[in-house]
Amino acid sequence: GIDSATKVSHPNVCPIRDHGEEGPFGYISMDLLAGQDLRRALKAQPHGLPEGEAISALLQIASGLQAIHDSGIPHGDFKTAQAMRDSQGIVRIVPFGMLKDPLSPSQAREVEFTGTPEYMSPEHCWGYALDFRSDVYVLGIVAFEAFSGMVPIRGQSRMDTLFKQMRETVSFDDEPGSRVPRKFVPALRRALEKAPSDRFGSAR
């Protein structure tokens, strides 16, 4: 994964300059990003970003994810905390997720569970192998959060969130989903379909 990450060159992806090992430690070297991550920005605007700001950020995130996908593997661990926006409104995403080696379905069942349930696709929750459509689902989560200020699915506990992510359909009729501008609901609804085959085939 890390070799693919170092080959991604795109204005909306933070470049990884170098990687290697020094004794027992592995390291990566990447650009220092100025600005504020979207998670912090949304804490300051708990009802969501202004529509224009949200659209600009989301289009840049989608473009960055597509560049990562074009390198051959999904990101696999995206969330608002990994999207940095500078004073000019330029958003760069950190390709941390893809630094892990992609797992086969059998391997995924054998390793310790990782991820943030609020930002995980149903197949990730089940422990299945991820593909580009898994990132499309997470892009839908981030879009929902950008417009509303809240993630679409959150349970009483980590495990409850996992079960809800697997089975619970996102509502756009009640709070906070009703904050999403109506013209964007069809796109978000499709991105957040539980079955990967029902989602958009790419971030683009």
C-alpha cells in the first residue's frame, strides 16, 4: 500500500515524500499541512458548513479519493479528520488508510478489528475486503456530515454503531438528515446504499 501511496500526485492529496525503516522503526515523510481539518471546522459550525463551502470541500475530496483509486487501491480509512482545508479553501486529504496492506477476505477475519465505526462501510463492518465503492460510502457519510454537522449513523456504543452501519437506512426526512439540501439527497442516498453494487461505481 505505501508504495502506491507515494506515487499519488494530486493537488487534493497530501504527498508522501519518503518512507523506510530505521532500526526497528518504520517511518514516513510527508508535507506539513497548514489549515484546519474538517472535523474541527464542523465542531465550530455544528449545524453544517454553508452550502457553497460544503460543495467545494466535497468536490475536492472526491477528486482526491479518485486520484488515490487511480493508483490501484482504496483509501480504506477516510474520515473528516483526514481532510485539511487551508486559508484559500484548498482541501488535501491524507492517504493514511492506504498505507496498510490491503487484506483478502480470509485475512480480514483473522486480524484485529480496526476503523472508526461512524466512518465505515457495511462491508468494512462485516470484515469483508474493501473496494472503491467502500470509499464512496464513506464519502456519502462525510457529505452528510458536511451539510448537517452530524454523521448519519451513530449508536450508543462502538458495537451498536457497527450494527446500525450494517443494517440501518439513513433518513433524510428527520433531523439531522433534513438539513441536507434536497437537491443533493438523491446523490447521498445512492452513495449510502448498503449494497456496494447499488452505489456509484467511483468517487468521480
